[in-house]
Amino acid sequence: MNARLRALVVDDHPLFRFGLCTVLAQEPTIEVVGEAANGRDAVSAARAFQPDVVVMDLHLPDIDGIEATRQIVNERPDTGIVVLTMFNDTESVFAAMRAGARGYLLKGSGQEEIIRAVHAVGRGEAIFGPDIATRVIGFFNTGPTTSDPIFPELTSREREVLALIADGESNSTIARRLSLSPKTVRNHVSSIFTKLQVADRAQAIVRARKAGFGETQS
């Protein structure tokens, strides 16, 4: 008998995480070895439990699911990531794929579909939910409608925040300009620093201005 697939579940909503763990644990071929409620814990748990598959939400406290995916795949390339999220926009889908995810499903997918995705990714395959597959096929049929953005690893919101950082704006000003809470801005700034691999605001400004953000923009 083949060994069971080792799965790690990552979601910041306790009830959803519990339900997903329960669904997977009922499948005889899957063993839930751990769970995490935020991105940093997900990276640590992947390191500790060495799962075959991680079921990953994108919207997480501290570092988001895309950055957590990138870090896990960098450390453990054989670990398969199945994204399970509410975000169905093209930007999120391709950001997750660039980070190394091999599966992408929307929350609301049926139990059998989720289990099938975990098995497929555990075998090294790529799998997408029907809505996502249609979006991916449409993208490649029509091509991108705009040129690739600067710093494609950043979300559109993070690029907006970075542009304001490059203009020398404080977090409080950025929060006011973008109608965000100060905590949300802090989370975006932290994610930007991580993704751009810079240590502080000054280094972020230098990188941003070299790329055409902020005061160097025409």
C-alpha cells in the first residue's frame, strides 16, 4: 500500500480551516500533518512537517499566501501548492503560478474537487478549477491586454503603495490616500520589503525610483 499524502492546511479562518482539515482527514489516502493560520507559520510548518501538498489561502496575515508559496517552494521544490481562495482575478492566478503553485481552486469548490486537486498536485500535476481554467485558457488565447507591470511579483495594491513610498509619503499618508487602515498599509509595506528583498524604506525607495516610480517618473 502506498504511503498517504502528507497535507498541510493554511487558512486564517478557524472554522474554514477546521472544516477543510476534516474533509481531507476523512480521505484514507491523505494525512493532515499540520495547519497554519498565517503566512509565516505556514513556511515554518512546511519546514517542520515536510508535507507533500500545502493547501494555501492567499489572503493571510503578515506575509500573504503568494509570498508564503514562494518561500516554501524555494525551500522545498518537491512540495506541491494548491491555492484555495476567493480571489479569481487574473493577477492573483498568475502571481500564484509564478510563485510556484501547481493548483488553483476557488473556495466553494466541492469536496471531491478539492481532494482530486490534492491528489493531482501530489503526483506532480497541475490542476485548475473550471472557472480558473477558462480564465487561463482565455489569457493565452488573447494574450495580455497590457504590458507586463514593473515588479510583477507585487500585487496592484502593493505597487500603488510602493509608488507612494517612492514619493516619500509616510504610512499614515498612504493610508489616507488609499483609504486603507494603518495596519493594512503596514502589512503591504512588510510584504513589499520581503518580495523586493530590501531591508528598509530607503532601499525600497532606491529600487522603486530606479524602476521609474516616484519622483523619477515623468
